Amino acid sequence: MRWTARVGVAALAVGLAAPAAWAASTWSPVPGADKNTGIASTQYSWNYGSSFAKRSGGGLALAYTSDKGTASSDQSTYVRLGTVAGDNTVTWAKPKLTSPKSMVADRTSLAAGSSNSVHAVYVKQNSYANYDVTKPRVAYVRSLVGGTWQAPVQLSPSKGRVDYPIAAASGANVYIAYTNSNTGAVIMRRSTNSGASYGGNISLGTTTRDDGEGLAAWPITCASGTNVAAVWMDGTGDAKLSVSENSGTSFTTTTINADNVGGNDEGWASCDAVGTRIGVTFNEDDGVHYAEYNTSSDTFTTALKNAFPFSGSGFAASYSGTVALTGAGTVGLAMPLCVQNGCDYEANTTRISLRWLESSNNGGAFAAVESISNASSALSGGKTLNDSPSALFYDADTRFVLYNGWTANYGNYRLYLAHGES
């Protein structure tokens, strides 16, 4: 799992007062809900974020890995579709196996394109019980088009190694970015026909960052209209933002100067795009940071800022939060926040809560932090670890956040869905 490599197993106001237009959300289930409430996937499942999307015709789609597996594989990947009722309750369909039933697969992500299409990425690995970081890791994508699941498309060489392929889509265009873990090349693959075929490698740059399983920039993609972007880590402590304004035909890469992107807790960055806006978030050792780029001016219209400083917050660290944008200026950040510095999954004293931060002026100011899921050993049947969120605005008043919920000692782990209403 991604966190395996990263960690070894694995009444607050922020900044200025928010503009008057912002209103607090009411989250459901309540933040202290137990492990039996808000379930979105089968038992023994997880993902790494970037695995949740609103479908173009309405409804939701999510992707996950399960180590319950199939009769012939210990670990497989799945997609689940959901219909959203008028009160924003979600009814989930039966999970669809996306990886071949005999393949050991993981590292899934998901994007939704036009005509209700869904594009699910997964990675073939050598083994489950005897996983070897030096063995090939091969990226595939499988698409749901016209109500029919298409055959998988292989994206990377059979003898190569990838890090974590992440998908984005806009219309019939599908974009998938990953790192060649042998060379450090950061690569984008593009389809212009709803995933039926993919063009050759598009180079975004090179990373020197090693995550213990090879070179890994952990590029995260986002797209809107003809704009597509990938935010990734170059190994120097800075982030890179690669932006195309012509549907991936060409990219310009800008450095986001930072002290240590991802921090000592080895988080990754995230991006979202709507219109000409591209929002970027990542954690550093002092807090959760946000910046916003705009393709109309080809500049950062909101400079990088510490949106959630850890000092005085009651939390010591974070890793791998996500960003969601809507409208002309709304920003939402979903943040896993750790009580202990180190965010160590093995330490039962470490609790990871999930929080929401929102701005109505492009991240210029953020309002009071809100609780999505609380973590506490005192909660009977509670989820002590809440992480790897994927977030979206379903409409102007509704936020959905999908996340992993884990109990102490990993007796229960699966995906959960929360929604906030303003």
C-alpha cells in the first residue's frame, strides 16, 4: 500500500476571518459516528485518494483495492457506482471487479468523463504476501463507456515499474500521470477517445525523489475544459506544477517553492481544476498549504500560504490531503490531521482525524475548521485512523468526502462517505 512505503507499515480559526458569504456546513454522518455508519465499500478495502468522481449524468463513482480479493487473487481492484437522492443520500450498486480475477492489483484511481464514462486505473504487482519492490509494477486502465466495461488497456512496459498512476478526465479526454520508478521520468498518457486508445508518453520532467520503492514523483492530475495539470514532487523539497491549456498537447512547468513538500510524514500533493482555476494543496512540517493558479493570467493568483498552521491547533502533522474547487472562488480542503508528529500507523496512541477547511475567495482567507470524522480511542467502535480523502462539490451547497476509515489494530478498514450541507 502507499502508506506502507511512507510510514513503515503503516475551536480553531485559521488565518483571517472568512468572507461573510461563507456559511458553515452540517456534516453527515456526525463526526463521532462509529464504524458501521457511512459505509461506502466492502470490508477490507482502501484507496489512496484521487479515486472518487461525480459522473457527467449525475451520481458518483469510486474505486478501491480489497485484500479480500477473488478466488484466484489475494488483492483486486473494484469500482462502485452510486445514485444520489434529493436529500443527498447515496445508494451504492454492487462493486465491479476492474482488474483481471487472477491478477494481484493495487494503486487504483478513478476519473469521470463525458457521456457518463468512468476510467479506472490499477497497477499489476508481482505478489500480495511476498511483494517485492524491485519487481515490475505495470499500469492499466479500464473504462466504462456507453454502459459497457471495455477491455483493459496497458499503459506502461511489462518489465518496468510505476509509482501511483492518477487519472483525470474532461469530456472525451482522459489523462493519466505516473513516474517511471527506474528512471524518474514523470509521464503523462492521453486518450482523446474516452479511453479506447492512448497516445505515446508526454514528458513532464524528472524527479530524484525515492519513496523506498523506486523513484516516485507521485504526480496528481486534474482537468477542466482544455486545461489539464499535474502537481508532482521533484525531490528537492519543491513541487512542480505542469499545466497545459490545449488539452495536453503541450505543457509548461512551474516550480512552487516550498520548504519540504509532503513534510517528514511523506505526504503527497493534490490538485483540482474548474474553469481557468487550478488549486494545489500539500502538507509541510508546519501546516497544510494552498496555492491557486489561473490559466487566464498564467500566474499564481493566490500565492502559496499556510492555510492550516499546526502550531496551537492541537495537531502535530498531516499528510496527503486533497482540494476541491467550485464556482469562481470556492475552495475546500480535506485534511487528515495527526495528534502525534510522525503519523505512525503502528502506534495506537496516534489518532488521525479528518477535517474540512473552506474559503469563498480563492484561498485568500479560510474559515473555521470543521470536523468530518473524529478519531479517539475513547469512541466505542470508532475509527481511529481517517485518511486518504477524495473530495468534490456535488453542487453549490453539497460537499462529498470519501475517505479510508481504520480501527485500531486494523480489525476493520474500508471506505466511508461524508457529506456537508451549507
